Amino acid sequence: MIHIDLKIKIAVLIAIFITLQSCRKTTPTTSHPNSSLNEAGKEVYTEALTIAVDTSVTSFENLTVLDATYKKGIQSETHSYYTENGGKTRWLFEDIPSRIFSQYIEALKCIEEDGLNPETYRRSALKKVVDSAYKYKLPNDYKAYLDKQITASFLLFAKHLTSGRFSKRAYGKHTWIKPKYKYRNIDMLLHLGDNDDLEAKLASLYPKGEQYRRMKYKYIQLKNQPLDTIRVIKFSDPKNFVYGYTDPEVESLRNVLAKKGFGSVPKIDPQEVDSTLIWALKRFQRSNGLTPDGSLGIQTLNRLNMNKARQRDLLRLNMERMRVFNNDLGDDYIIVNIPDYRLFLYHKDSLIYQTKVVVGRAQSSTPIFTDSIRSIEFRPTWSVPQSIIRKEMIPQMLLQEDPERYKNRGYTMYENGKVIDPLEVDWTNFLVHKRAFYFVEAPSERNSLGLVKFLLNNNMSIYLHDTPSKYLFEREQRALSHGCVRVQNPSQLAYHLLKNEGDGKSWTEEKVKDFMNNNKRNQYRVKLNTKYMINILYYTISVDKKGEATIKNDIYDLDNEQLKDIKRFES
């Protein structure tokens, strides 16, 4: 008979094994390689193994991976790791856990600061079962099995750090194309020594850059603070916010400003906009680095509505987005942040140049992806996409009853490779939609692409370009294109990209403008020798040097859907 306390311990250990293997019954192992195992330990081992353990070398497909998106890949990587290291354990020695295992468990303890859940990687279960394995002197074949479970946990954690946790490539019509991670995470394990600093190795997997560190610090700060009770302010039309305007939301605005330290005493009606409220709003705007104009623009409303719970969620979500695009961009790179409507050019992580941009509308959104700029084309033509021809241009010709509408605007029309006269086509015939027409706009100052475009390496026909519609950059909301990115000051961007080119020419901003305005330079293309990577991203919150967070406009309505996606790891 086994002592009753030992039976309880056996039951606890069995429960742990069940947790690790989700109650999958297998054939027990009857041999005990560790000859020093006492009789009670053998009984624990045999009973637990009967319920939960499969020690066969080919059982990698049964390893526990708590992410269905990556499960098969992680199981395959784990198999590759043990194949390449000759089947040796990495985390567990015969008598004690390795120092590396202790470091890993300790590292997982801290990842809540990055908005991650340690139990996604089974921190508690692994620590408990490893402690029990040594306490009850379980044999080496079981430790080898546990070692594989730890490796699968580690590889999933590394995958989440380098590729993120999103389960989809698209959310609605909005495409997210993850960059391919260049390195194998198993290589880190293969080259990891028993006395190496695992924490430093893991630190190298986190996103680089000051913005991630600022977000993390702000997240930790807010995580330790009680939630506030700021009510979200919603005006049906913020343009109505002028002197004398009356609305119940006006009183809500007063209350929110007062809670943030910018109180105002109403002259008559608290629900009416008066000079005291405008003055309080201007002080709030000035304090938050906004234009103190007393109007309720998007940035002002976003800053007013930023309660702590929303800030925490957005910081966690945008740190996740940074992990998705956790790729090495090299020395020279461009960041376009869609919700910010801005482009940033960097050299060795130092900001060289920035400018406003126009991005895709919600129904024709700009994809979120990584690419590179391969060349610059001066005075380009524009080959109109079929979707625009069918959905916009032909309907406009019919509506205006003007078949020559686009011919008179500098477009040449083709069918089957031949130029056609638009007057010879019956555009009202319902069979027109089955014919493939091609519209090409000639180079000019009025060309839809402007006077210069920056060619990328994708197959989605997405690129950066100039525009003749300069007035659009004065708008606060600039989600107005068919998907490409329009640049406010393309001559300056072209100059910064070309000035260091080693082609024997001296590129000045004046020379760039000359190429743009000289009709002898039509479709003149310059191939870049320097590789400029470009990340077109979607960050809806940023943190400045003072630690102040600014919420951006979620123009594609992705925040709530993606928050829901990553919250599946909290249950």
C-alpha cells in the first residue's frame, strides 16, 4: 500500500500530465531507465504515463501548441530541431533543470508588460510538471518528452515575437501581408550554450525602435493605474461646433475637459457653446500639442476620448502590429503610417524627411505590407486599372453623354492592342462590360500620377506617386485614393532618394524638378542602386518623447476586430 499523502501527490501529478496532453490515452512504457527510481516513484511514473504520456520519437504531432494558426508549423519545427541536434535534450538535465530553462520560465513571467499572456506558452503548467518530474525522480525518457514540450512552447513564443499573433491575412477587404522572417528560430536553440544569456537572445527578437519601447512603458504605466470614467464624446457633425450651438454633448464636453484639468464655467446654458468653453478647449489643445483653433477636429476628439482602458487596449494592439512587421529594414527605409497620413524616410534609424500623404479609401484600402522601391519614373503615363475603367470611367461617359470625355483629357483608348476611337463604340450596349478596354493617360501636369512615381516590387499595382490635386493635402482626413499612396512633396522625396546614388550624376532638388517639368523626359526611369525598404503600416496610437499618447483615426475600422482576434489568447 502507498501512503495516503503519496496517493494525493500521485493524483496531482497525473492531473498535471493530463493538462499537458489533453487527456489523450496512450500505451504506457514499462521500462524505467533511471535505476535509482524508488517503488513509489515507479508507480507514479507508470500510472501517469498510462493516462497521459507518449514518448515515441514520432509523436511530435501530439505536442501541445496553443495557437491553431501556427500549430502544425511549430510541431514541424520542433521535430526539425531534435533531428538536427541528434535528439539531445535542451532544457532538462538528468538531475536538474538547465539554467536556460529557469531563464525561460523567468522571461515568460515578464511578458505581460508587452501585452502577452504567459499561459499561451504554458508557463505555469511547464514549471509545475518539471518540478514534479525531479521531485519524484521520474526517468529520463519522460524528461526527454517534457523537453520537447518546452521546445514547442519556446518556438511558439519566438514565432509570436517575430510574426505576431493575428490569425488572418485580411480583415474584411483590408489586406495584411506579413513579411517573411529571414531566420529560423530553431537556429537560436541549436547555437544556444548552457551558460548563454537566454534573456539577451530573446530581447533580440522583440521589435526594434524607440516607438515600441515608448508604447511598452506607457502600457506598463497604465496597467498599474485604476480605470477612469471618461465618457466618449460623439457629435453627429463636429462642424456645427461654433458659438451658440446647443447640444447635450456640449455639456458632456465640458465635463470631460474639467476632468482633464480644463474646466469652464458656462455663461448661461451648459449645453451651449460659448467663449468659456472655446477657451478651455484651446488650452486643452495647446497642452496636447494640437493646433489651438477651438474646433473639434479628429485629433482633438480622439485625444478627448482617450480614456485609460482604451489607451491600454490600443497600446497592446499596436505593439502586436509592430511584432507582425518585426523585420529588418536595413539602413535606408521608409515608413508610411496609413492612419497618420504621413511618410517618414530614415537613414540608420534617424529621421531624414517626412511629408503628408493621401491613402486609399475604406472601400479601396491601401494594403498593409512590406516592399522595396526599385526605381523612380519621371513624367509617367497612367495605365488605368480595369476596375476603375468599368466602375467609374465608362459610367461617367454614359452619365455625361460624352464618349470623348477621357480622350479630350489626354487618354488613349485601346482594345486588343489597337487604338480605338471612342465615338465608334456603342457604350450603351450591355455587352460592353465583356470587352477589355485599356485607357492610358499621357504624361502631363494633369496626369493622375502627377510628374513622378516611385515603383515598388509588388503585384498589386500599389506604388507612391505625385498628384495634380494638391488641395487634398490640406484636408485632415486623407483616405481618398484608389489604394496607391500620393505624396505631397514628391520632388523632395525623389531628391532624398537620389542624392546619394553613385551613377556619376549630381542629383539636386533643382535637377529633380527639371526632370519632372521637361517634356523631353517623358517616362524617364532611374533605377536605384541603394535598396530602400518600405513598410506601409497601420498604427492607431503613438507615444511621444514626453510619454503622451495620441490616438489616430481608425479609418479602416480594424481596431476592434483585431483586438478581438488577439483576445482569444486571454481565455
